[in-house]
Amino acid sequence: MASFEIGKIPHDLLEKLLTKVDIKDPRVVVGPQVGEDAAVLDMGAKYLVVTTDPITFTEERIGWYCVNVNANDIAVKGAVPLWFTATLLLPEKRADEDLVESIFQDIYETCQLLNITLCGGHTEITGGLERPILVGQMLGEVSKDQLVTLKRIRTGDRVLQTQSVAIEGTAILARDKEDVLLKKVDADWIDKAKKFLDHPGISVLKASSVACRVASLHGMHDPTEGGITTALWEMGQAGHCGLKIDGEAIPILPETQRFCEILGIDPLGLIASGTLLMVAAPDECEKIKSALFSEKIPCTDIGEIVPWEKGFTIYRKGSIHPLKPFERDELAKIF
């Protein structure tokens, strides 16, 4: 039996495994499911929202990365991220005081910036690792009438996207493939792309908060590994709805487009933290876009929700194609 490649396990296997989960506790409002970013637990007056995500593809700023990507998963449920715990696995022979202190400082500062409390975790030196691995767990709260779940998606809803695709992926390419890219593009393009992690940034907390404040959203999703195409597919699976996406409308930064052309990868399958997908009724969309625009957050209508039986399609390069998830992120092709 062939082993799996680096990245997420195949979607069909994950779905098969999750269908075997027997949830007996009635307080579990949202359990494990493809496309849902976090679990939701009924704690009485409010819902507790819980998620976990690791940082495995880089060791630069992993504390900052881990807090942000976990906070994003809480935010797309309409909740406020409040508490963070971390499991830090350090590589033997490389673990020293400076490395540990730098990662902890990164976590402290990012939690303070986002008003999140670091309240626990675990740290150890682990054999067989080439670089540090940081696994985060984030918890947040949301009022019961403010919970956003993909089960609310309805036929005729519109799909909105903030920012441009692959903000995170483009920054990683600029940092880790600079020598290759410099043969084809000017250094100022690469320098600019390196800063994409902070500007426009990978956090969706502000965008989700603004959108939830002005409209009743039917769903939000945080595209990460596998890019926006995979996130759209996951959203359709979780909402049990079809999708008709205009791929030509999806914003792509010129740096992203050019880097992907040089490296032979698809920007729609490139890791995409920083983009927020939202689903809303048609008459709510202009209000959402206007509110985001006032905060200098671009927002684009990229498609519509159709009945499940019509499937998932995307218009690209002059024709309609099936919209399928990427089995692994495009980064894995070049690293």
C-alpha cells in the first residue's frame, strides 16, 4: 500500500473516519466535519468554540503564525478568540535557550496583540524532528444568536471573498524561493511580497468582526492548506450545497500570479490564510462590501450557491470546469 504524500490526508479517507465518530454528548452543537473550522459546545448562556492547528511548514515566526491561524478558525464561527494553549516540540541537537525563548516571546506578543490569554501548554525535546513543531489550541466564545455555521447556507446565496488569494503562500515563496525568483523578477517584487504576512496580513479577525456586525452571515470559512479552491469545496461539503464560482473574478495579486507562473504552480491551490470566504443572502452583500471597504478591506463577489445536485463548478480560462479540492497544497510540489 502506497504511503501518503506530505499535507492533509485524502479528503475521502478523512470523511470516512469522521462518519464513525459517535457523539453522545448533546452539548456538542458542531462536531468534527470536513469544512467546519472549529467545534462548538453549548455551555449554557454562550457557546464555547474550540479549534486546533499546527505549524509544520516553517520555523520562522511560528509562534505568531500559530496564534493567528488558530484565532482565524474561531473568528469564522462569529466568535471572539480568548484562550490559547500550545504544544511545542523541539528538535534534538538544535534546542537551546535562545530558540525556546524566541518562540515563547513570539507567542506572548501575538497573544497580547490580539487580547488572547495564553493559559497552558506543553514543551518537550522530541527525537526525529528537523525543525520545531508548534500545535496550538484556541478557545473562544460567541452569543448563541451570533453563531455562524455553514449549515445555514441556502440556494441563491452569494459567495464573497476578502483580500486576494494566497497571501500567505506568496510570502512563503518570496522568503524561501528567493534565489529562483530573482532570476525572473526584480528584487523589489520579492521584498514587497515578503511583507504580505503583515500587510495585508494573514489575520481575518477584523474582516469577520466587521461583516458580522452589519449582516447575518450564512457561513464563513478560512482558506488555508490547499488554497481557496479546496476551501470552497470544503464549504460546499459542510453546507451540503452546490457552488458556481467565477474563477476570473477571484482577485490574485500580480506578485502571486508571477511567482506561481515561474514555479509552475496554481495560485488557487496555494496556502491562503488572510483570505476570508463568506456566504450571505444577495440583499446583504452590498452592505457587507461597503462596511469592509470603509475599513480598507477589499471584498469581491465570486459566485453563488446552487442546489447540491448541480455540483461544484468553476469558470476559468474561458470554460467551465469541475471545482475539486487539491489533494495537497501547491507548496508541497516545490518543497
